[in-house]
Amino acid sequence: MKKLITAALSMLLVLGNVQPVQAAASSIYEILVLMNLLTYDSDNTISETTPISRAEFAKALYLLAGYGTTAANSYTSPFSDVSYSNQYAGYIKTVASLGYMSGYAKGYFKPDQTITTDEAIKSLLLILGYSANEIAGSDLLYQTARIKGLLDNTALNVNQPLNKGDYAQLIYNALSAALKNSNQTLAQSLGYTLRSDSLSLSDVIDVNAVGPIALTGSASASDFGLTSPTTYLNGVEKSVSMRKGDVVYYSTETNKLWVYRNYAYGTITQISANLEDVTSFTAGGNYTCSTDVIKELFAANKLRVGYPVRISLDRDGNAAYASYYEQESDTDSTSSNSNSGNNSGNPSSSTVVYVNDGYVYLTIDGKTYTFELNSAS
């Protein structure tokens, strides 16, 4: 039998809403930069008219084929005009061997030549699972591309040079397209979980940005290796002074910092002990995060009747941090109770706290939050 402690907590607020960031035209560049499929210019912008070379496109295909961000060294020159020491040699060698791109007569690849729409579309359809015979000829190539949605929101013409702006939309469309004879999109095949029919910034942040990080004190952008980053608070761009209880995500590639300040509150009204064995506890869903903050509550003797508790929620509404609530001002926080600083009043719901085998389970309004005592945040 495992020892557990149960406590009824009266809730003053219900869970704050966390809205996922949706993909839009303005965020496509950010999505691709996070995925290492695009690079910002020195001024942190994208020059849409800059041409995309065949070598650059080969690197993108390498990533889209699921080979990671760094190509293996090429110890031989894959083409007569691509030295083994060329920074793109490994990418070119791999995609050419897989048949996603081909060279020209006399062993040339022409790595610095701008890739054309025909070449790019054909390569992407091959990545999606089509054979060269199935898309042979310009008419069949573009017909298939339209059916797969590759040309959505573009004005691409046959065999035109491809620039960064059109490249970004084309690659984004390919990521949201389903593989041949499959309901799985290319993005899903690369390990991304889609919240909607198309790839969103939130989907990419889950995989490519660092976080969630629950702050146990104040912090600055430099603590995360960022210099004058673009910052967001609860999904809205604005200047933020980070503080204890904030939940942070960041990306050094895009120099962006996302701060979430969303809380749920409770007041402990009863604590009792018994020796029941907990085999499962999933009331309404199970949410797990690693933190030692609950451990601090025990150590500081703060898990007592009458003591208020505040839980910080991450971008998706999951528990990331729990602490004794000292009634400080929660300006800029999201909560369903406008009187968030007042922990008095009638209970609106109950919460049960289970301590079992190194974990603490908090059930708030039908949701269960799980905290691991043995792991730092």
C-alpha cells in the first residue's frame, strides 16, 4: 500500500484560457526559420525577391526527407562542379542519390543556378511519394501540384526562377500537404503534431523552440541567449518584464521569446491522510510537468489548510508551476476571475491533492495536473 494525502481545495477561479497561435501568411517565414528551412537576412527580415539556388533547395529537400539539419560529410565530389568541401556537398549528394534532384550533362549540378518552379515542384512531389512517371510532363506536373495544394496562395508560372517569397509559400504548402495515398501530411511525417489542417507556429514551437520553462524567479532575455528579442505575452507582441511564475518558450534561431502568464488558483480547506493505493487518476485528463515547486511547498510547510495555491499554466493550458499564492498583483495575467488577488469567498469547486510514489496530483475543476517531486523545473 502506498501512502497518500488527500486535500480538498476550494477554487476561486477556473482555468485561464490559452489560445494557440494560428499559422498565417505573416508567420510562414517564422515557421520555416524555426524549422531551419529559411534564414533571416542580417536585418532580421526576408528579402522576398532574392533567388533560391539549386544548392539551397537541395538542403531544404534533405530536411524535408527527414534527414535532420546537418548533412554527413561528403569525402568525394558528387558532381564535377560541386567540390567535396562545398558546404552543400553532403546535401546535394544525398538528394541526388535519392532521385529528388538530378544533374546536367557532363556531370554538372549547377549549384549556384537559381532553381526553377518546374524543378522545385517536381522535387516536392517526389518527396510526397510520387514517381517521376506519374508527374512526367509540364501539364501533369502542375495538375498534380494543384490537386495537392502546392500552388495555393501563389502566382507561380511554368519554369520561372524561384525567389525566397515564392519558395517559402511553396515549402509551407508542401508541409501541409498529405503524402500520396495517405492521410498523413509531410509535416506529420517529420514528427509535428498539427492542431488544425495546416501547420501552425504553435505546432513548430512544440518541436523547435525551447520550453516550456517555468520561472522560479525573475529573468532576462540574455538568460536564454537572446539579444533584444521580439517578445510576446500570452500570444500578443509586447514588451515583457519576466517574473516568477511566468512560463517561457524561446528560439535563438528567430530571436523570439514567448511568455505566458495564465493562472489557476485554489485555497486548501482540508487535509487528511490514509493508506489507500492509487492505481489510476485521470479525472478529465492527465497533464504532466516536471517541477520541484510542490516539493518547496512541503519543505516550507505551505501545504496547509487555509493556504492559497497558484498554478501557472503553459501555452496549452497544462500545469507548469505551482506555488504558495502571496496575493501579489497579477497584471497581464489571464484568468476567469477578475478578483484574482482576493483569496476569500465561497468555494466554487473542489480540488484533491494526491501524494503518491514521488508525484503530486492536483485535480482542479475536473482536470488533473501531475507534478514530479524528483525533477527540477
